[in-house]
Amino acid sequence: MKVLVINGSPRMGKGNTALVLDPFLEGMREAGAEVELFYTSKLKISPCVGDFICWNKTPGKCFIQDNMQMLYPKLRNANILVLATPVYIPLPADMQNFINRIVPLMDPILEMRKRHTRVKMRGDIKISKIVLVATSGWWEKGNFGTVLRIVKELAEDASVEFAGAVLRPHASYLREDNEKTKKVIKAVKQAGYELVKDGRMSPNVLRAISRPLISLDAFLSN
């Protein structure tokens, strides 16, 4: 199984998103997956210009010559796409550019499903699951709402399974070395392992990942 991972954190491997993503990918590798990781901040990904040339004139091919040309073959061959991001308002700009530039992978045959216009991935695209790994500085899980909706909609628009979300609120507290943080990291690794071995992440494990590490009152007083 091939997994393509896009980390949209501007802080790349030193950010809070990496604190969660790294054990998640470790679990996937232990389950036998071949994992390839890219940081959007190290790539040149220009904004989509929205002219749909990749649909109408050169189907499946984007004319913009940047690092997406290197990523497109990897996207075509990946079985799972992992999008990892911190919550901004709502996404870091480079991550939003990446998501917009996925359009060439989609076949422009429109159909209406549940009152929404949808398409499908092209026949040569192997992606069967899209997964979200997200971190937030705020205490509550509700702060993930917009980012979660964006990735769910992406999966539904492309007729690909949304395989779940690994969500870690007040993620900076994972930098503390104690029993609570160790249990969260263990659960994150387990989620990655389950996704590859079982095709899904158990609800109990996902809840364990998001469990509070500090009370709301203590968080607000800091």
C-alpha cells in the first residue's frame, strides 16, 4: 500500500502537526505501508487559476509548471492521501493551493448526488481514501469544524472515501512528557496502524487522541 502525505504546516517537521503526524505515519509503516511525505512549505505550488484547461483542453494535465508536476504521478499511484494541517483561518495558504490543484485528477463528468454536484477521480487514479490529520491551538474540538468540512467535501466531490480524522486540540501540550501525552501518542500510532491493516480507525482510538490534556479553566488561565 502506498501512502502520500502532505504536511501543510509552515513549521514543517518542527510544528505541532508533526508531533501528531510522525507517530501516525510510524504506525502506518509498521503495518506495512510505503509512506512518502512532503512539506508544502518546501514546494513551489502556485494558485489554481480556475480556467479548467485541465478538464477541457488538456484533460488530466495542468499547464502550470511547478512542483505539482512532480506530485501528480505520485498522487496517481498512491492508495491513501493523508492531508496534515494546523487550523488557520481556515488553512495555511500552501495547503489550500495544493487542494485546489488536485482538480486535474478528477474526471469532469458531473452528476447530482444528494443535491450536490459531484465528479469522480479519473480512471488511472488509485487513491481510495483521504485522511485528515489536524492540530489546533485552541482547547475545543469544535475549532476543527471548517477544516474537517473542507476535507470531507474534497473526498465527497471526488467520490473517494473519507477515512476519518485524527484531531488533536491544544496540541502544544503534547510537548509535555507525562502519562497523558504518552497515551495520546500511543493512540495516534495505533490509528495509523489500524488504517492500513483494517482499512479504518476505531472510534475509541480517535477519541483517545482528542482527549483533554488540561482542563478548560487551566487552559484559559495560561
